[in-house]
Amino acid sequence: MNQDKAKIGKKGVAIVLVLMIILISSLMIGMVLYFSGKGTEISLIDKKYKTAKDASYGAVDFFLKDFIPTSISIATATPSSSIISSLNSLNLTTSTAISKIATDTCFSSKLLSSTSSWHGTCSASSDIKTSGDIKFSLKAESSTPFDVYIRITDTIQGNSNTGGVMLEGTGVAESSSGIITPQHFPYTYSIDVQGERQLSPSERVQLEVLYAY
């Protein structure tokens, strides 16, 4: 009788141990699957962010190097037609890659005057989609396009004399007469950027740019 009880006791202990091993193994497998899934999810999020960031960088590069210089030149002569005229000068159309959000009067004032002197038509909304200046729609290979919204949020007027202010003692360029001419930096802009894939706003990136023209 005692031997039978001992055998039953050993079997009970063995069953408990087996169940514990199964439970621990299940937990380990579950943890491996969880972290593997998280790793895949993080990789996918990072890929989406990188794609949106690259699209935004491309739009910003064009905006700073081509669009702003052309717009400043046009706005100086004809403030009421800066955006459309800039697009036409760059051989682009507003119905394809770039469209205007701000009025020409607002955008011109942002380009040529300090923030406190911006025109009253400039929107104070925090939503860059409705208060931005320019919207870029960039085609993506075999997928839906990206929309990149760009908005000038602050303008600081600097040395606006394109001929340079003549100073003695400091500067960046010295003439034969020994008079120093400082480098020309007429405007400094703070710019907000938001890029996102059409129909999938979760693929989004937001940037802040400081640009000295």
C-alpha cells in the first residue's frame, strides 16, 4: 500500500514538473514571438518615417534653393503675384506638383518683412494644412503620393542692403582700400514642414528649418 502511494506521489510530482516545463516553455515562446513582432512593427514604422522624411527633405530643398530666391525677386517687383509667377518662372503648374495655400499678399509679406509686419491675411491657425504657404504633391514609385506642407512661421530682417554695409575692423571681405564689407544676409526664416502620405496620415514627419537667405 505504501509503495503504491509512493508511486502515485512520484507520478504527481512528475506531472507537476511537466506542466511547469510546458508553462515556462510557452512563456518563453510567447516572449520570443512578442519581441519578434515588436521588432517587425518598429522596423515598419521606421521605414514609413524615413520615406516621409526623404520626401519632405526633397520638397524643402527645392523650396529653399529655387522657390524662395525666385519668389523674393518677383515679390520685390510685384508683391501681388509672387507665388503663381514663381511657379510659372520655374516652368511648373499649380495643378500638378505644387499648389498655393497662402495668398500672394501674405506670402510676399512673409518674404520681405518681419513677422510683426506680416499682412492681415496671413492665417494664425496651428493647422499647417490650412495655414501653410505651399503644398507639394510628390509622386511615389508604385504607391500613393506624398503631400508636403511648408509654412514660414517667422521672418527676421537682417542686412537687407545687397551692396553690403561698409564697416571698418570686422566683416568677411576686404577691398583694396582696407574697408570691410560684411556678408549679405537680408532675411532669416523659421519654417515648419509636415510631410505625409496621401490617404495614410500615420506615415508622417514634422520638421523645423532655420534658413538664412
